[in-house]
Amino acid sequence: MDPAFEIPFGIRPTNAVPVDAYSGPKEGYIDVAAACAAVPFVVRYYGQEVRIQSANGIVKYSWVSDLSDAGLVPLASGTGTGGTPYTLPVATETTLGGVKVGQGLSIDSTTGVLSADAAQGATVDITPNVTLNGLKAGTRYQISLQEFATLATTIYYAPSFGSFTFNGTSSTTVPVGTSYATGSRRFAWNTNNSQSISPAGLTIRDVTGNQNLATGLPATGFTDVSTPGFSVVQGLSRRYLISGNDTQGNVFTAEMTVSGAYEIFYGSVANTPTTSAQVRALPESRLTTQGNQFIINTGSVNRRFAFWVPQGLSLQSVFDLDSANANLTSQYAASPLSVNDAGGSPVAGTLYVMEQAVPYTSNHRHAITVG
């Protein structure tokens, strides 16, 4: 579970503004581009919603399964199980519901009533100018009037993946050197509008390894698959993709990634660390992707306080939050020291240590900033 700030009561805004500032100003973002520009990629998460202006008022959009700008899509509307229903435009002399009427079918220009030409019998010739259910835009069809009436009045809800996980987690960042052994691992997912998924139409692919891990899967929600082992490196290490075919021949996808980041180790110690093992034994650690600020709690026992950062990062400042924000930056002495990653490979870095004559009489918080 992600860390959270807990309060025992609700939030009551005193002005007409949304509680979540990233959801947009009270009048909504002017368009999708404005919303994407206002919400940094690093704070986006699956299911996050924003409010965008439209001619009919505010429309809610969400990053459902893709955190890129292109992944911001309108939330489901209508009364079905999801998706965006297609609304038929008013009939004219030549169009009905976005479908161009051709040979064998006509619309009364006064009443708008659809009828089949007697000379053509029950078969009509149509060319949709929009994709509607099973009909593709720009393609000519010869179908019965009954089939056309069914297609033109049936709402189709496109399926999508609500989540996709590998080994019990969605996209995640773990320490560099973390090892995933070869063996059976569980992939799990959930889907929206599963009635529109083609039977046995799901495929799981190891994109990084360039191989399909499982094909012809039913939409049961999980499967155990034998996966090749790998060790996590800095940055994107593994990418898995699940894809499916809907009943209209379209493909929908979701993905999860395993990425690596170096660790920062820090805390109060009895003795100055001199080895990789002693650094890794410091009381606290964090990934470099979790921000460049952290706090060392000194306690009231030890008189040495240390932290280690990998190559590329260095100390910017240290302030004692419990001593009128005293600047302690110069009191942290630096020395080079290699520390092993999670897989045992050495990583060059720098150890910073502050040592004083006696311990503090009470806990002090040293706010560290690196960069």
C-alpha cells in the first residue's frame, strides 16, 4: 500500500474549487492538450481523472491504461456497461445515423421514415461514412434491411483492460540488481465490456524479450506463464504487453513495466561505515526515483550520521529542522566508496558522514537535499 497522509475527518473547501488541483480549475481545462500540459507525467496514475470543457458542459477524462498524453480518454457515458454510445443523427434524404443510404434503401424527405425499394427486395446497398458497430467507414455493404436496422439501433461498447499485473504488481520500479528467476509467474488483468471480447482472443507478450508468452487466452482474469529470468538494470528493464481482439476485429492493449533505480542509504550509526555491507545496513533506504530529499533522524544515542548516494548525485544542503534550520552542510564530510547493488555488483558513489562530540539530547531531523 502506498504511504498516505491520514486525517480523521473530511475536507470541506471554503471556495468553489475542486479538492484535487490536478483535476483542473473549477471551470475545467479548455481542452485535452491543456490538461496534459498541466498534469506532469510523474504524478499521473491509472484511473486519474481530469475535467475538460465541452459544448455540453464539463466532460470527465481519465488515464485508463496508458499514462501518455494519447492515453487521456473520455470516461464511459450512457447506460450500458461502459464505452461511449453512438447517437444517431437526424435522418435526411440521404443519410440515417451517419450511414449513407445507397441502392435499395430510401428515406422519406418529409417524415424521415426508412423503407426498402420494392425493386430491390429485402437487400440494401450502403456505404457508412463513420464506423458504426460492425460496419467500417468507407466500406460498401450489401445486407438485408433487417440486418441494417439491427446494426443501426444497437450500441456497441468497446472492451478495454482495467488493470494488468505481473508477479502481483502493476508497473513498478525496484532496486538495480533485483533478480527475477526463470519460472512460472502469474499475470492478472481485469476487463471492461468483456461481452465484446472475441473468445480466446487474448495474448501476453514479453516485448523486451520479443516473444509471445501465451496466446489464445480466454478473458478469465489471470494465467500462470513460464517466463525467462532477468536482472533489473537502471531504467526500463522489462516490458510486458497484453492484447486482445474485440468482436469487431479491433485490437486493444495494456502494458506493465519493471524499471530499475539505484538506492540511497542513510541513518544514524554507532560507527562510520567503511564497507559496502555496512552502508547497506544503514537504517533507511530509498530509490533515487523517489525524490532528492530525505530526513535523517539522529536519535539521542549515536553521534554519527551518514548517507550514501550513487555516482551522479552529490550533497546540496543539510538543515537541522529542530535547531532553527541550522545549516549543517559543511559538517558532512564526503569520501568515495563503492557499494554493491541488489545483485552484488559494485556501484561507485559517495559516503557523507557528520560526527559530533556527544549525542543529541533529543532527536533532531537533518533534512538532506542531493542533486
